[in-house]
Amino acid sequence: MNNFFEQLICPKTKTKLVLSADGKTLSNTSTDEPLSYDVNEIVDLVYPKELFEQDRKEQVAYNDAYLRYDRGVSWVFESLRANEAATRKQMISLLKLKPGMKVLEVGAGTGKDSALIVDKITPGGHAVLSDLSPAMLGYAKQKFSDKKDVKIDYFIGNGSYLPFEDNTFDALFHFGGINTFAERAKAFEEFARVVKVGGRIVVGDESTAPWLRDQKTYQILMDANPMFADTIPLEDLPKNVKDVKVEWIFGNAFYVLSFRKMKKAPTVNVNLQIPNKDFKDNWRLRAEKNRKKK
Ligand SMILES: C[S@@+](CC[C@H](N)C(=O)[O-])C[C@H]1O[C@@H](n2cnc3c(N)ncnc32)[C@H](O)[C@@H]1O
């Protein structure tokens, strides 16, 4: 059995996957919700089988665009007066990768950032590249056929349902798709779930910097593609994260968000005595007083 398959679990039920005797399907071991996945050239672990309309549209669009994509995306960055190669390198540097690390890329597309990830974790690393579009990922796979001293695995999947146990990866990267994910908060939850405690997660997509939104050329950009007016999905971050940083990149029309997984959500000390005259006051007592006043 392919060693990679042994690491996979059902993206929905999170139960073990078992390969059929003919090697053509992986099935979960759930009696409540039995599910099977096709093992093609690249294993197809997409869930839900019937995608939300928004995700299905993206899948269809990228399946159609995979040959035009590399040129098209470079044109976008050129129009933003950005240096694509340098900016992608800067985003990957936020992951603080080292040789030997195990990294998951969600929405890897044609592999533009995957190449940088793979280089950073060589020798001895393991990159798992995934995308909702079989055509995009198939194209990426061709680009890495000659890579040595590093393990690269692929699966077709929805970023909101990841087929891995908790705490599997040293780091996770996603760029360019999150704004349109139908279940975006769930995707962030999954990103944090599969990364080890302390591991880094880096996510980016369109969002014009707030202080530039009344500028003429940025207004034209946002009218031409309303995704440039999207806001940064900070409210979707899981509670158990720290070191959250946001930066505007690619001509201030995209954001990159980086954070680390914590074991538990943080809390603050609301019982600490306030050092006033009698030391009898604290945040909790003040909150109670304010609530009573309302
Ligand atoms: C703009 S492309 C970015 C590709 C690549 N990361 C890059 O920077 O060139 C967005 C990618 O996200 C993928 N995608 C969209 N929705 C997804 C989802 N729900 N789960 C996983 N991938 C998704 C698309 O198929 C597409 O390949």
C-alpha cells in the first residue's frame, strides 16, 4: 500500500480509510456515514461529494483555466506593480521552514509557491500538495516529477475538510482561494487542527488596504473585480492561535495573514486586584457593576 494512503483519514468522519482489493477506492470505516473515495492518478478526497455552489463554481473555473493560469496570475501582479517572485518568497519565509519539515499546501494550484516550499524542506522533507481542481493540481504534479531528496504527495480535496489526524504538519500554507471558500471558518479550523502546536500557518488572498480604498486606481480595481474589496477574515480565525500578523502585499491589494497554533485558547486574568487604595477591585467586579447599570 502507498505509504501516503496510510496517513489519510476520511475528511468527513475522520475515521481510518481502507484501500479496496483492486486498489481503486479508499473507504472509511464509519457505519453511520460510509463514504468511498476514488484513487485515480491523484486520489480524490473531495468532501462534500456535492459541493456548495460557490466551491463547485471555483472548481469548474480552475479546471477550465489551468493552462492559462500561470500567465494570467503574473499579469495580475504586474498590474499591481508588484514583484511576484520576491513577494511569493517573502510569504513562504513567514513559514520559517527547515529541511526535513512536513508541510501541507491547500489550494496549491499550479504549484507556484509549492516549488519554494519544496526547496526549503529539501533534503528529507515531506510536502503534501492539494487543490480542489484536479486539472490545476495535475499540472503542478508534472512540474515536480524530477524532484529528489524530498517526498511530495498529492490529493484533490476541499480545504474545509482535511484528511489528516490532528497535529500532523509542521506548517500549512494557502494562498489565493480562501475568500471564495463556501465554509471559510471551517477551513481555518481545519488548518489549525492538522498543524502541530507551535506550527505556523500562512494564508493570503485579495483585500485592498483600507487607507487606499478611496483612491481612483484602487476603486477601478475593486469595481473590475469585487474580490479586491473583500475584508480580511480575522473573525474566522480559530481561538487557539497566537502571534497573529497581517501584512499588505502585492501592491497593497492582497493580504498575508500568519499565525501559530496554541494548545488552548488564551484567557486574561480578570481577578487580578487593581492597585488602587483598598486593592478590592478587579476587572470581574467592574464588569458586574457595569452589567447591573445597563
Ligand atoms: C488563485 S488560485 C491560487 C493557486 C496558487 N496557490 C497560487 O498562488 O498560484 C486558487 C486555487 O484555490 C483552489 N481552491 C478554490 N477553492 C478551494 C477549496 N475549497 N479547497 C481547496 N482549494 C480550493 C482553486 O482550485 C485554485 O487552484
